[in-house]
Amino acid sequence: MNAAEAAALIAAVFWALLVSAGVFVLFRLGRLLNESSRLVAELRERSDVLLQRAQTAVDGAQAAVDRAGQQLDRAGSVTASMEDLGAGMAELAGQVSALAGLGRAIAGGPVGRAGALAYGVRHAISLRRGDRDDRDDRGDRDDRGDRAGRDGAARRTVPGRVVDRGELSRRESAR
């Protein structure tokens, strides 16, 4: 074996070692790529699940925001209705106070006094006659048609107490 053949044999051995190392590195690189592609696939699946959960959370938040907006709209309409109601109540209070003033004016004025006098006279006359009572319309009669008092006798007295003459004039001067 000459030096050229020995050099070729050494070169062939180194070449074989170099190819073996390259094959080993390529095999390991293939396993690394296979493992990384599997990890990427798992990560993609997990990210899809995470994205779905995130989308569900965003949809829930959007629905909550929409409900809150609807409730705010309802609250705004209720507020407007309450303002309208307040204005209506103020107007009604003004009308009621005007009618109350009118009622006080009528009852305290000459018309009211004349009406009270007419009622009193009519009531006194009906009590004097004994044949009619202004309560007859309310069913104060018994089964025979007679007026019934507390003990079944006809009621002919005016309820209340007898007032002395001077007592009325003293009350008027005290006012």
C-alpha cells in the first residue's frame, strides 16, 4: 500500500465518519422538526380553545353592555315619564287648590250660608211634623214602614244639647 492509497483510505474513513455524523445530525434534526410540529399542532389546538373561550367572554361582555344600554334607555324613558308625571301632578295640584278655594268661597259666602239655613229649616220642619225624616231614603224604616229609633219608637227629638240664648252671642263676640 503506498502513500496515496493510505491517504485515500484515511480520506474515505474520514469521509465515512463525516457522512455518518451528517446522517446522525439530519436524523436528530428530523426528530426535532417532528417534535416541534407536534408541539405547534397542540399549541394551535389549545389556542383555538383559548380563542373560543376569549370570543365567548367577549360575546358575554358585549351582551352585558347591550343589556346595560337597554336598561339605561329604559331608565331614561322612566325618568322622562316621571318628569311628565311631576308636571302633571303640579298642574293637578294647582287645579285642586283653585277648586278648593272656590269651594271655600261658596261654602263660606252667602250662598253657603243660605244653603245651610235652608237645610236647617227643612230638617227642623221634618222633625216637627214627625211624618218625614230626611233619612228615610237611607233605609231607617223598619219592616212596617215606621221610622225606627233606638228602642223602636219614632224619633222626634233633635240630637245634641239645648243652647242658651246668651251663649250664642258670647261665642260670636269671642271670635
